[in-house]
Amino acid sequence: MSAPRQLALALPHAESFAREDFLAGAPNEAALAMIERWPDWPDRVLALVGPEGAGKSHLAAIWAEIAGARRVSARALGETDLMAALATGALVIEDASAQLDERALFHLLNLIREEEAYLLITARAAPARWGAALPDLASRLRAVPTVALSAPDDALLRAVLVKLFADRQLGVDSSLVSYLVTRIERSFAAARAAVEALDREALRMQRPVTRALAAELMREA
């Protein structure tokens, strides 16, 4: 009779969005510099653009702390009291795309000018590429200054993996990190998925997180 399979419990872990925990590198240094030079921005609206997991939310959290900004999901924009959201004079709209409420966004952009407030937008594509149907909104979006975050280089990907393991209180060997850097997709999303999978499998099998375990998972994938 085989032994019962160990169940893995998904224990919560904290991912810090503090400034001191932001990992700066060539792919994101321009975006970080723009966040830290606020309010000396080229406009009252700024868009942070990059792939999933590139650090947009972390930078938005840093700016929200600096500027006292409130944060609203783009999906909820149409149901949001925009004047109340701008009470502090600064607002973050997260994960914006072509699917958001165009009239609500146009109204918000007008309020930003009238109230002399600031708006930070995070998105995967530049606002000019959203294809807004409202001509006046499309014109406004083409003028929004945009700063891009790109896929990580080896050094930054390595640092991100170390941080992700540390967030889960997992001490790992440098050989594991080197192994992952050369085998996973070059993206922050892939790094997060790899760490989550290793943590989950190590817990299920009651084994440490090692290069050998990573190699086994890669062979099974």
C-alpha cells in the first residue's frame, strides 16, 4: 500500500512594495527616475508601460506613498466617484487598457487639469495604442508622456528571483538561481511562476528548494 500523498498548504507570504525593496536595473531605471522626480514631471499625467510583472505596481505603490495618491483599478473607473478619488490631489489608475470606460477616463483627464492634480496610469500598452473611439480622448491619450519598463536582463532577473524566494522566507543556493535564469522565460511573470511552483512542490514533497528539484520540475513540464 502506497503512502498517503502529502497535501501542500498555500501559506500566505508578503511581497513588499516598499522603495527599499524595489530592484533597480537597466530595464527599469528610467521609470524609477521619473517616479522619484515627481512633481517635476513633463505633464500632470504619466503612463508606466510594460509587461506583466515588470514592476509597474511596485513603482505605482512607491509613487502613491510619495504623493499620497489613492489607487483605483481601471475596471472600476466607471463606478468610481472621481472627485472623491482625487481628494488628495493624486491618483493611480492600475492595469488600464482599451476596455476601460472611455467617458469616465475623459472626465477624469479633465478633472486632473481643473483640480491641478496628478495621475499615474499603469498599463501593458502605451495609451496612444489603445485605439480609443472618442476622438477627443484619443487625442489626449496620444499626448500622455509614457515611460517603459522592459524585460529583465540577467542581473535583474537574478535579483528578482532572490527577492521572490526571500519574500517566501526560502533560503536558496546560488546554483539554483543561476539554473533558473538560463532556463525560464525572460520575464518577471515567469520568475514569479517558477518560484511559486518550486515552493509548492517542495512543500508537497517535504523537500528543500534546490537545483535538483527545479531540474525535476523542468523535465516534467
